[in-house]
Amino acid sequence: MAARKGFLLRLDPAIHDALARWAQDELRSTNAQIEFVLRRALADAGRLPSDAGGPARRGRPPKSEQDSNELG
């Protein structure tokens, strides 16, 4: 997967709180919810780049074979 680009985002506290509540309702992090909303807005506007890649996978990363061998 391509590296993710980080940057500082300043939001009105009420907007951040609303996004955080929405993210919690959908079992996402606030960061993932912001990316979800931005991707949807870009797609609706016909501006989502074709090379954008998919959204980040939800949940914990899969365990490696070595980790599962050590457990059992």
C-alpha cells in the first residue's frame, strides 16, 4: 500500500465534535471518517483521481504466520 500523507488540519471544534460522533456511530476513527467524507465528496464531484487507491483497511492488521505459530 502506498504511504499515507499526514498534514495538520484545523477545524472548528463543533465540526470536529460532529465528525467524531459520526465516526463513532460508524465504528471508524475520526481520521478515517474525514477521509471517507473527502473521498465521497471528490467522487460526487467527479474529481476522485483514478490512481487514488482504496481507503485504508478497517480493523487490526492480520497476524503474520510467525505470530500465529508462537501462539499455538
